[in-house]
Amino acid sequence: MVRYLTGIQPSGILHIGNYFGAMRPAIELQDKGEAFYFIADFHALTSVHEPQVLRKNIRDVALDFLACGLDPDRVCLFRQSDVPIVTQLSWILSTVTPMGLLERCHSYKDKLARGAQPFHGLFAYPVLMAADILLYESDIVPVGKDQKQHLEVTRDIAAKFNEAYGDILKIPEPSIREEVSTIPGLDGQKMSKSYGNTIEIFLEEKALRKKIMSIVTDSVPVEAAKDPDTSTIVSLFRHFASPDQVAEMQEQFRRGGFGYGHFKARLFEAIWEYFASYRSRRKELQADQNYVDSVLAKGAERALSVARQTIHRVRVAVGIEE
């Protein structure tokens, strides 16, 4: 059976951009093969430095995925740090990773350009990511186009290791995720935590309504025609409504006689309804304090059974185990 692997970084509250760009495609993989999902808390340490925040984020990510349809009986969901073997493999891989390979990684350069501190963890991030992928003998790793370089680095590191020590590590294949049209944020830019323009999936009703009503619009009067093709409201609405409902909103934009507040209210109702069953499921899961812990513990046990086999082969190959 084909094994897929996906990592979810608990760096903040998940929003609807995360849902359409990563969550929904990841959940759909559970119908296509053997799926391993890990909550990348080691990776999150490069950006989250408050322990209580990280602990909450980890639980919230697990709850959000489970509420949105991830089935722990069909997939392996675990916390990265519950399999500490991954850091051992990361170090071993770092001994064959060329500096030039890491220096060419655009993610590191992009983060520095946005003001991140040049910590070693940020620079060496791709090596730990390679360990994440290689430790579980992944066949296919789904990535977006912007993440393709990370998997290419993983393949290069695995090839370097195998050249040095023999055919030990399985080299995974990429699966480039079908691009979801960009989900705009409150200000019309791409929805991103770094821009502070997100709409979180599980906001309470009043908070969600307030966010939707704060979407930035122009000053075209109520009676005037408006351009639906440049509207953040319409761009968001098309992800939650039927084609007929979208066409109706577009026609009303062009006709005039409707204010932006009217369209925002309709968008709020569509989003609130779309996630209604997920909200209900999340409340059920949250009521059982032990549920998330038991799911992650079970997943870690399964992940460890695979990881131990891989690290044994690696340790023997490099000479630190017989």
C-alpha cells in the first residue's frame, strides 16, 4: 500500500486558507492509501517561543483536523516530538548534507527578508524535514508548488546518504497538490497569519461576524454598480456557495442597489453554515479531555514501530550499531 506523509505545523490558529490549501487535501488522502500525519512541534519552535501557546496550538491542531474529518482509525496521527528518533536521524543526515544545498533554500531567505532571526534551527530546517519524511519510509509526499524545493532537498539528502552508505533510505516521490485559488484575507492579500488578515475556522459566531464585516471594501455607494471580479467578498463566497449562488451575487454586484454590508452578511451565513457540522463535532471531541491524548499516543506507537526499523538500518550502516 502506498504511504503518504504530511506534516502540520502548530504555529497558530488554523484559518480557512489553511483548510482549503492543506487540511481538506490532507484529509482526502485517508481514502487513497496509508496516511501518516504528524504535528510538527519541533519545527514550530523556530517561530513559537511561548510554551503555553505551543501546547495549546498542538491540541487545537489535532482537534481541528479530527473535527474536520480525519479518522484516527484509518490514519496515523502523532506528535513529531513523541518520536524523538527523528532528531537522531536529522543529525546523521546533517553529516552528509552540503552547506550549499541549504544555502540555496528560498524559504530561509524569505523568512530572513521578513525579519526572522538567522537561527541555526531555521537554516537547518530542511534537514529535520528530510528526517521526518525518510524516517517513515514515505512513498509520496504531497506538497504545494511553493514547497516543492523542500522535497527536492530531501531527495538530494537521501541520495547523498545512499551514495555513502548503500541503499538504505527510500527516496520519496513528490505529489504536487492541485492548486487551490488563493484564499484572500480581510485586506484582499493572501490569507496569512503573518499578515494578520485571517478568518479562523472555529471562531465563535459573534467574532466571526465581526471579522467578516471588517473585510476591506471601496467606497462605492449602495445604489451604484460594483465589480465582482475584484471583490474579496465574492472571492471568498465562491468557496462556500453553489455556482448559482455565486452567479446571483455577481449579478447583484453589477446591477447595484445592494451595499457591501448586505453581501458580507450573506458571506457570513455561508461560512457559518459550511463549518456547522465540524463545529458540533469539535465540541464533542473537546468535551472528552483524554481523547486527543489517546489518539496521539496511539499514533506515536504506530509511528515508532516504523521509525525504529529505519533508524536501526541507518545506525548499522554508519557504524554506531552492530
